[in-house]
Amino acid sequence: MISHVYIGIEDFPLALNFYSAIMEELGLMLKFSDPEKSWAGWVAPDAPRPIFLIGKPYNGQPAHAGNGQMVALLAPSRRAVDRAHEKALFMGATCEGAPGLRPHYHPDYYGAYFRDVDGNKICVCCHDHDAS
């Protein structure tokens, strides 16, 4: 259903470092990075899409986060949600919701929320029952 998601950023080296750390925790791999064009993209190791992209806005205007917009990244486990959220905060993100169950979505929804260094709201979540 989704081809790609593009997140606007201001400082490419900072954003690349930030998202590389988060994607590593989620088991996603860097598909490409082009510092000259100030953009990069990640995918699951076994699929060409969807692609999660970061980059400078195409119109040359400053990037800014939209109110009510959020991207949710699928984590392979609840532990990966915890690690990704912890890593995000360590890398300069601000917490928008600590890791935990959100049973109002469904009984096994485990998610965490943060804003990246450009203010974009990101969720990392796992929909699987905790087997531990």
C-alpha cells in the first residue's frame, strides 16, 4: 500500500547519523545515501519497498514538522521498540510517549513516540504478542 515516506530535514549529517542509529535498532538497512543531494533511504533487508527517506525539501524552503502528522515504523519486537526509543532520546530526540502497551489500539499494540531533531513525530511499534 505504501511506496515510501519522505521526512524533511535541515541538517543532513545530523539526521543521517540520527536515523542510521534508529534504523539499526529496527533491523532496517541503508539502501542509499547521497550527501550531495542531502537525502538517504532505508528498507527492510528482504524487500525493495516501502522506503523510509530523509532529505531536504525539494522546494528549497526550510523543513518543518506538520501538526497531526506522524510516521510509524514497525519494530520486530517490543525490545526493539524500547531500544529504538532509548537510542532516539540519546541522539537528541524528545519523548512524546514512553514505550508501553496501548490497549486502546488493540491488546498487543506496544509503541513509543518521539520527535526527531527537526520536530517530526515518529512512532516505533510492535503489534505482536509478547512471547517472553
